[in-house]
Amino acid sequence: MRPQSVAVVGASARADSLGDWALRNLVRGGYAGSIYPVNPAYQEIAGLRCRASLAELTAVPDLVIFAVNDERVEAVLDEAIAIGVPAAVIMSTMVLDNDAEPPLRERVRRKVRDAGMLLCGGNGMGFYNIRDQVWACGFDSREHEGPGKITLISHSGSGMSGLIDSEARLAINLAVSTGNELGVTMDQYLDFALDLPETRAVGLFVETARNPDGFRSALAKAQARNIPVVALKVGRTEKAAQLTVSHSGAMAGDSATYDALFDCYGVHQVRDMDELATLLILFGELHPVGPGGLVSLHDSGGERQLMVDLADAAGVELTALQDYTVTALGKVIDPELPAVNPLDAWSRGGANAARQMQESFGLMMQDCGAAIGVVAHDRAPDGGIYQSYLRYLEYAHAVSGKPVALVAARQGSGCDPSVVATTRRGFPVLDGLPAFLRGVRALFEQRDFQSMPAPAPTVSLPAGLVARCREELRNRGALSESRSMALLAESGIAVNSGRVVTERTEVLAAAARLGYPLVAKTAMPGIAHKSERGGVLLNLQTETALLAAYDHLAVACGPAVLIAPMLAAGVEMILGTRRDPQFGPVVVLGFGGIHAELLEDVAFALPPFSPEWAERCLSRLKLRPLLDGVRGMPAANVASFCDTASRFSVLVHELRDVLFEADINPLIVNADGCIAADALLVGEGEQS
């Protein structure tokens, strides 16, 4: 990233070629080191002596930029390795027609690894180390002023260039198109960027994590340093659903894993490039927000109402103004206007309108409940900005010391000189309310994340349990319900005790031991979803009903039947896990039974985690109020469920090498506590 010398192999005087731009960008970026063009077709390019090959150089360059076609990549790489070049940038796709085995990409990967070379690419667009004036890229770009505040690391070349070249409000210090990551991976660039003193926020365009452990470590480093990370994750597939046995396993696919990963480290997820740019601008230009919510100033009653609707949908708190603020506003705005937040301070207009707007915004920003303020005004004709809008921002910031921004409902321009200059002065000028509100929510989340409970658990498992579980799961694959429940019970999780019978004469003996009412469930091997097979019969009150239930199940499913007590009513919850091939197990927790199948009102977390972390996950679910008691039902024992979830997460973590998936569904939670009614543990042997 900081070479003292750079060679461009394939440097060219042909306008707009890769070799032309690679050479030209080094000069445009202000690179102060030695530049060595390499191309046997030229004696000189751009006033620089051109060599026929790398072997002819008098010194070994620190970095080689490949500006050659795929047919020549391997030969140039061999030459670079032979003279001891430590780093390279390859932007080509490295796909050859009629290629040999292993293909070119894999051959390059192996050679780079064996040589200990640092490689950016291939199939990328290089990097812009703007702070150190190294533009190692081969494409047209706008001017970039250093040192910048924002790092952008992207698996997509267009995801990098399309943002930094069209959005001058982003003050970039480092931008990397990592491509196929045949050498250096995203996490390593992230780790590097976090050590740069200017880095205030990092944006990631993520396809996949090719070094999962390193990725987690880099995110943990960002969290520890309180540097916001904003991630746009693409390719959120549902591959897991094709391979799973349990309900929770089907839900805990690739998307859920990244949700849990980003949640664990406080990463801010966005849905598109607009949100990515907006969050990075806000994090880059504004100081951290204090306590409180958002206040907004409008010159339109309709757009004021729109702000209320959109803020509610975005989960952004709108400040309820204090009485002293309401009184002060009443002396400034026209009498027919309500002194509320959001505030429409434009009614009659006139000569004093700008003064009224400015004073009103200043009063709102001085309210003790205001953390950040926005002037939500549309642009002037042709996308311009009225200077009065900027005065509103400057005045309100001066009297309150709090961060403020200007946002338009629709029209704007990312490269308008006044927009860029105002943004760089710490008054972001943004476009679109939804993206802005997502940014405000991220500011609040970043503020609050440091005070959240630590995810680390405090419970421990009985000695020897993990070893026995590991052996069973490795050797037997999917365990029976009764065996799964027994292992969960040993880990400290309350389970519904039952007895497996295999013939009619054993049924009444089991009933005498357990007492009525009872449940009868098939215990035949290989039936994971008992309800779907008609294998569960509930609330059996008499011997006659119990025997009839056994006879039915014996014919429908087989002679092995589990007899268990009928549990008291409560809220049906679910705990489960599936092992992600990259990051290991991810835990599913939420509402079970039919809710798990139809609503999927669940959250995801990386194990192990604490009861407090489990409660945090629950708090974001739509059905969370069910646990507080509705229609006369007593409140459920949430603490008991959260403790159970934490214990389950510890077990999952300890068995991460052999437990493929697991399901506790339903887990009945009522006023007395929670108890597992059904369970399934699936070992790695099930997948062989």
C-alpha cells in the first residue's frame, strides 16, 4: 500500500488503454516514488525510460501493476517472483479459453502464496491509497484530495469506483477493489485501514468472507476502537434450506449468519449504494451524537407529515420538545402553526420567514432532548441550495454545539461544488429522507452499542458432558428426541420428562409413573417433523384415550412412542442452530410452533452469548409483547428463557465441530419458567 517504487508492466502511450491509465493515475495521484514503465514496444513513455522486461530494471520495484492481457499474466508473474517483487496488482479476470488444469486463477493463487507475495486482485480495479498518494488502478477517475476520512473496501470493482467517482461528498483516504482475493483479503485491508489515523468510518461491499477468522478479528478491532463499519452484503442466499432437517436450520442460512455476525460487532447493514454513501458521509463528517432523538425543520406541512411516517418506519426517535422549547417557539413562528417536532415553520412567508426558520431551528436544537437536527428542505431549481438553508445549519450548530444536516426529499447532486464544500465543513448535504433516516439510526446505534451488555456468557457445562455429546453426534448423526432431551437436561436446560414405549403393555405403566394429562408422540427414527406426519397427539386425559392414541401412532408411524406429561399453557418459543461453513454455528431464537413456520419472527446470534444478549435479541421481535401477557394471560418468565438460550449457546459453541444443527421447538415459556417440549440434535454424521 506504500511502495517506494512501482513498475507498470504493459505501460502504454495508447490513450484510454489499461496501460495508459495505470501510468497516468500514478502521476495524477501525486506519487513521489520511482515509476518504471515496462513494455518492449517503447523506449520512452510520458518522459520516463521504458524497459523491455522486469529483469532489465536496475532495482526491484516494491509494487508491480499488471497491465497485460490474461495470456501474459502468468509469464509476467513468474518473472516478478524470480526477481523478488514483494507486491502486485492484477486487474484482469484471469480466465483463459481452453485453459489447463488447474486453471490460471488457481495457478496464480498458488504461486503468490508460495512466494509470499502480496497480491491485490485479480478481477478487480486496484486500489487508491489517497493519503499516501498511490493510485494503483487502471481506469478513469475523478480528482481525489487527501488525506480523507473514509475507507471503502469492495469485492465489486464497480461497487468501489461507482461510489468514489460519483460522490465527491465522500472524503476518501483509502479505496480498494479486492476482486477475487487471490492474495490479500478484505479483512487484511480492513485491519490496515483501522490503523490509519484519519479513518473515521469504513464501508464494506461484501460478497463473502474468504478469511472468516480474520474477518471477525478485524470487526472486533473496529468495535474496540469505536470506528463505525457500514456493510452492504450481497448474495444473501437461502442454500441452507435445501440441506437442513430442523425448522431452525432452514432459517439460519447465509443471510442469518451475516446478520448475527454484524450484530455481534455493531456493524451497520445497509440495503443499497445510496444508504451506504449516506451513512459514510454522516459518520465521516459529523461528531458522535449525544443522548436524545432527531429534530427536523420543514417549510411544508405535507413533508413534515412524511417525516413522521418515514421516521416511524425507520425506527428513528423524534424528540418530544420540552415545554420551555414549545413556549419559545410560540413567540417566533406564526400563531396558526403548532410548535411541535417535526416543525413546519413556514406559513405566511414574507420578509421575516428566513429569520423565523433560523431561530426556530436554533431553539429546537437547544432542547435537551435533541441529539441531531436536520433541515428538511427541497433543493432550489437545477438542484441548487439556497444560502439561507446553510445559515440555518450554521446558526443552530453555533448555539447548540450539536450535529446538523441538510436533506432533500428527492432532488440533489453529489458533485455540486457548494454541496461538497458545505458537507466537508461538517454540515452534510444529503439526498432522500429514507437513506438519511437510516443514517440517523446508525448514528444512534453507534452511540448506544458501547453501553450494550457484553455477549460473553457466564454459565459453564458439567464436566464430561461435551466429550460424551461430541462422541454421540459424531457416531450417530441425528439423535432421537429422548436422547436429545436427556443431553439438554444435563446441560441445565429444563426438559419435559417422558418415557419411550414400544408395545401396548408398557403404555399404562408409563402413564402411572407420569400422571395425566399426557402427550403421545412418535419416537420412530428418521421422523424429524412429527406434527407433519400426524405423529403428535395432545391432552390425553384417560387410559382409554391414551391407548387409542398409542394404537393410532403404532399403525401410522411405528411402535416406538414417547409418552410425556402435557405441559401447562404458555408462549411457544424456539431455540435452534445451524453450522455455517464459514463462521461456524449461528443460533436462532424467537417465537416457535406455528410462528416459526409461518412468521419466522426470530433473531440470530453468534454463540456463546449471555442472557442479557438474548434479551436484546428478543427485544427486536414483532411478537415480543406476547411475553408480557395479553388478554388476561400472566407475563412469561423472560429471564428463564434468556438463561436457557445462553446455556444452549454455550453447548452449541462447545460442540461446534460436530453439531450440524439443532432444534428445541417448542420451548414453552410461562409465568413459572420455560421447559423444552421437543428437541432434535443432528450431528455431522447425518450429512455424510
